[in-house]
Amino acid sequence: MNLESIAEFLTMAAAPCSWKMLAFATTGALFTQALAADEVSFRNDVMAVLSKAGCNAGTCHGNKNGKGGFKLSLRGQDPEIDYQTLTRDTFGRRVNPHDADQSLVLLKPTSQVSHEGGQRFRTDSQEYRILRRWIAVGLSNDIEAAPEVKQLEVIPKETILIEPADRQPLRVQAHFSDGTTREVTSLTVFETSNGLGKVSHSGVVERVGFGETTVLARYLSHQQPVRIAFVPARPGFAWAEPPTNNYIDSHIFTKLRRLRTNPSELCSDSVFLRRAYLDLLGLLPAPDEARSFLMDPSSSKRIRLVEELLERPEFADFWASKWADVLRNEAHSLDPKGVQNFHHWIRQSIETHQPIDEFVRELLTGRGSTYSQPAANYYRPNREPATRAKAAAQVFLGVRLQCAECHNHPFDRWTQDDYYDWAAVFAKVNYKVLENKRDIGSDKHEWKGEQVVYAQRRGVMLNARTSQPAQPRLLGVSRPGMREPSDDLARLAAWMTSPDNLQFARTQANRIWYHLMGRGLAEPMDDFRATNPPSHPELLEALAGDLIRHRFDLRALIRTIMSSRTYQLSSEPNDTNLDDEINYSHALVRRLTAEQLLDSQSQVTGVPLKFAGYPAGLRASELPGVRPEAKGKRRANQLDQFLEIFGKPPRLLTSETERSCECNMGQAFQMISGPTVNELVKQESNRVNELVEAGKSDREIIAELYWSAFSAPPPEELLNRLAAFADQAIERRAELEDILWGLLNSKDFLFRQ
């Protein structure tokens, strides 16, 4: 800044009344030159202070309506608007270049003036000094001139603290577009993912409990996670040197050793058998199948079992239901015929070994009649470009874009422009409704009749930020990837499923891992973002590479995972892994899903299920849809009601998290006194009656029921006690029914171990 400019500014500052307005009128011209060493950057310093103090958080002035008449962009996503708000809004009364210490932006956060948000920093803090200096030197605006942050680096990226070590200072460096690097630790916002650690204002992470936590470091629009593990000393710890079956074990055990955690022992054959049947078929093994497997002395019998189960028709039934959940195959949007056709197509794809990438390409390019071209039903519940965009991103790329609809994503790299440009890719999809015989005329979301999905010649998606048409652009691609003339959906599908698109492979590998292990490497399994790092990033990359090498063969990756020692570990913890929930040191115990539970009850009791509108014997995992489309019909069908109570999703969301396997009191009442279980137990032609009529003794009947429920022989002591109860019973059949009821209500039956 030259002397003439300074003199001009001081002259205006001395004016009795209008000095402030005149100063603001010339601020841009006076202070867009190169900044002196003692000046601060509005873009890189002031905006960072507003974030560090929490001023632009969603709970404060970053709220969509602001607070107290003062509104900032959420998390500083729009510096230009924030500059105008600070310097010109309400006649610039928030800043006072003539007497910087009297500026409201300094008085309020330091509680010198009443402030609803309380004290955000002190007068001797760095935040105060930066803001004061920026105000005192004339409110410089360097938004266009200042170098932009290109990369944020946190040191260390991850660490393991073994007791007595209980704290770790973090150091944050920002790499700028002009090639410079600057330490920004003091201006970085730190947040922890759970209560196992707390982080100070200056970035020192301190242990609160043992386990793993993720600390998010955020400077301006850039964020980096740091994974920190707090490990007990375990002075007598010795690594157990467990053998490895494949690369999965190598990755899992390497981390466990660093955490001073030994994996559990292998599970028993009976537990593995029941686990494999439930995970692959959603069913229990028949007693004869269980006895044959346990008697087999071969060391390769577990591998052979997996191979056999992968080719059974029940595998296609059960795994088709997983895809039907996230693809929203439900009658309200698709109508019963559409549901049947779509489900049949999904199941056939799995049964015929169609690779996952081909399956997804057919979904994304699906067009034509929803009755004769089943894949077209994918677009039927997703009727708006934004809905299609969010669904495709979440299901196929593991990206949740919802937050970017109204503002730049606060926890990920996606901007509003990314969101609307991606949605514009789907803007040409349209529908020809041939008929719609909806039950409720006022329900605009119900569709009942044939539709034709087609791609129109033109389609527009307006960007809410600019009010201008968005430019179709693939997600994460810097330049527009869709130009006329072209088939947008075909190009989208080719890009999405390309082996070069590692995010697609990661997402599908993580989905398979989630269904077999009970937890995704990235959890939630469809929420990949920098602020939600996978527990084992190298393993995830290896699984994705494996999937690509095997041409996206679902069964190949399942075979690899189930062949690992990690999959076959017992659920019984040892002294070192008792509290571990995320590192796969032992199998995670989880309640059977709604379909697994109902089908297993039907198996053990020997009573086929009867769903309304379907032939007797159809299993719950074979159901094409969710429920009868009319609520009255749903209430009248107790089997559908049972599935709802036990967490079968209504398929209104494109997310695995819609399904619930949590336990609640409603489920307890269903199991103890609900009509479904009691009718299965008391059915005249059930398994108890069959065994009684076959002339079996009480001990033989109880043993057979036990084999049916648990794939193992009953302990001798338990068998003797139960047989004694049956011998003393006045009504033999009633006592055997009570024993069967007890087996169905036991935790060993209700949970997959």
C-alpha cells in the first residue's frame, strides 16, 4: 500500500459522520494489493477464526436463518458473502476500523457485550488478535488474491498410544496453491467421533477410555481424519501367532498385534455350520445335514460346505432380498406386478452368476415397459433427478450427497455445484404412465399400472445456488463428462462400473463384507467420506482389487472372505479383545434378521408359512416385496406384521441402515405371547406331532428338536433334565410343545454367533 492510499484512508477516517460509508466504498480498491507481512488474510485467517470460534456452525450464525439477525455461510463455504455481511450488513456496525476494540465482532464473542453464544475467545487469544488486526488495517479483502488451500496434512495420520501414554498432540499443515506450506494447528477445528477421547482447543488428544476414536481436523473447507487407539498396557501380553489362511487374515492380524490384542480361537464346527447357512441361505441346516457335517473328519469340509451353499437356489433367494431392499422394491411405488418382475430379474441375475458390474449397468440403463423390461423398475420409485442422483451415489458409490443439496457438504468434499451437476446427469429420464389405478386418488406417490421409462432428448436441472441450468457432470470429475449428442445413461453406467472407478469396487466389496461380518470396514457401509475412514483401509483396497480381478464375481469374494480365519473366529472373547467391536478380533454376535428368524422358526417347528396372496411354503426370504400395499391388509396379516416388528425395512430409503436388528419390547412380546410363534408351536401337524406319531421317545424328540434349532447335539445334562420334565408331564404333547417354545426363545436360537 502506497503513502497516498494511506493518507486518503486516514482523511476519510477523520470525517465526522460519513467516514465509515466512504471507507467501505473504497476498501476494495485500497486493500486488494499485496498484503504486508503484518497484515492478515481474510480468506485464510479471518474465515478460519470464525470456524474455530464456532461462529459459522449450524447451531450458531451458520444456521440457515442466522442468529440475532447475523447470518454467516455454514462452515464458511462462501467467503464473499461473509465478507459483505461483516463489513456492510446493518451499515457495517459490526466492525469499526476507527476503533477496532469497539467492534461488535470482538465485543460479543469476548462477552464484553451480552452474547447469547457465550464467550468464544478471550481478549488475549490469537483469534482476537487476528480479527483486531484485520479490522485495524482496514478490512482487507483478499478473497480473489489469496492462495487457496490445496491439501491439509495432519501429523500423525494415525497412532496407537499404549498405557501409560494417554495424550497425543496433533500438528496441522496447510499446503497452498502458491507452493507455500504453513502450520495452521491453532486455527484448526478439532472434533472427536466418540467419547473415548477428548481434544483440546490446541489439538492435544487425551484419553477418556480405551479403544479407538477418530479426530477430525478441519481448516477452512478441508478436513482430515486421524485415527487414534488407546490401548491398555497389558504387561503380560504375548502375541498368539495365529495362522493365516489368506490376505484378509494378514491385514486383520497385523493391526491386532499392534493393538496388543489376540484374536479368539476358531469357532466350533457346529457354530460355523449354522453361521454359514444363515449368512448364505438365510436358513438353518436340517438335522441330517448338521450330523453329516459334524461327522466328516475332512480338514477341507468348511471350504466344501461354502462351495455347496453358494450354488443352492436359496442363496439367490436370500441375496436377492438384500438388493431388493436398497433398490426400493416395494408395491406402493412399483405395484404388485412390477415388484414381482423386478424381484424375479434380481434373483435371476444372482442365480446365473451375473457379475455385479453388469448387473448395475443394466439397472442404470434400464428403459422400456416396467412390465416387460424389469430393470426399468429401478427408476420407478426415484422419480426426480435429485432422487435418482442421491440413490445412485449412495448405493453404487457409497456417497451420501443429501447435505450438499442446500450447501457445501459439511463433512465431505462435495459442493452444491457437484450435487446439481451430478443430478443433471439424470435429468433426461422420464415416464409415460399408461395407467394408474391407485387405491387412494389423493396419494400422488402411489403408482399402480404399467409405465414406460424413457430418455427424452433434453432435460434440465436447475442449480439452486445459481438459479441456472446445471451442467451434467460425473461425480468427482472436474470437467463436464456429458455432451450432446450422447446417451447419458450409457456413459454414466460405463464410467460407474469401470475397473478404473475404484470407489465402485470399494463400495461393493464393503457391502459384501458387511453382510458376512456384521459391520462394514467403512461403517455405515454406504457412507464413504474423508471424515469416516475405514477401520482397515489397506484391507478394503485389497478386497476391491480382488473383486476387480475376479470380474466382479459375487461368489468369488464371498468364498475368499469365508475361507479366512477371521470369518471363522469364535464369538467368545478373550481377555485382550473383550471390548473390541471394530477390529474383527472375534465374531460379532447379532440377532437374526426378521426373515432369518421367521424362516428358522418355520424350519424348526416343521410348519410351512402362509403369506397372504402366496402359496403355502413360500419362505420369508423369498417374498418379492415388503408387505401388502394397503395398510388394512397389512394389519390383517400377522406374518407381515411379525417381519415389520423385527425390523424388515419398508424399502423407502436406498440404504442398508433402514433395516433394524435392534431388540425391543415389542419383539419380546411377539416371541413370548405373540400369535405367530404360538401358532407354529401348537400346530397339530408340526414337527412335535410328526415325531410323536413316529414313535420316538421323549429323549429322541428333544434331541431332534435341539439339532433342528442349534445344529448340534444337546448337552447330556440338559437332555436329561428336559426328558425328566417330559416324563413327569400330565400331557406329553403340551410339555414337548413347551420345550420347543423354550428353544425358540433361547438366546442361542435368536442370535447368530
